[in-house]
Amino acid sequence: MGKSKYTPEFKEEAVKATMADDRTIKEVAQSLGINYWTLREWKKEYLATQNGKPSRKAKMSLEEEVQMLRKQNSELQMDNAILKKFAAMLSKDL
């Protein structure tokens, strides 16, 4: 599962810009250098959370969450193994 390169604060500010200005979502997205559809989804999720409705991501089932966490755990274990091998190679060079 890839990490978002945008912070929650950035997303919120981008969405607020679409609601505060007379600019369209497309104009705001272009000015920020992000995809129109991405900003549109952020706005939909933001409005849903403001109305007290859980977003699509919040409706994740227990099985989906377990699957996601297992995948994340596997990726972290692989990263850890790579770092251990790299540290061993560095210690040999010294």
C-alpha cells in the first residue's frame, strides 16, 4: 500500500481553497499541480466527514484491515531485513 505524498493539512487546505474562492476544482487543482480527480475525491471525503458520515476508507471491514496490516507488516519486515544486510556490509568495510 503506497503512502500519500500529500499531508492531511495540504489536502484540507486544497479543499478549502475550492470552497472559498470563485475558482473551480479544476483551476485549484492546476494551480496546486495535482490531478482534478484527486482533489475532487478529497473534497467529497472532506464534506462527508463534515456531515458526520464516515468516508469510504472509514468503512473498511475487519478482514480488509487485517489484510492491509499483514501486507504492511510484510513490507516492513522486508525493509528491516534489507537494512540489516546493509548494516552488515558497512561494518565489513570499516
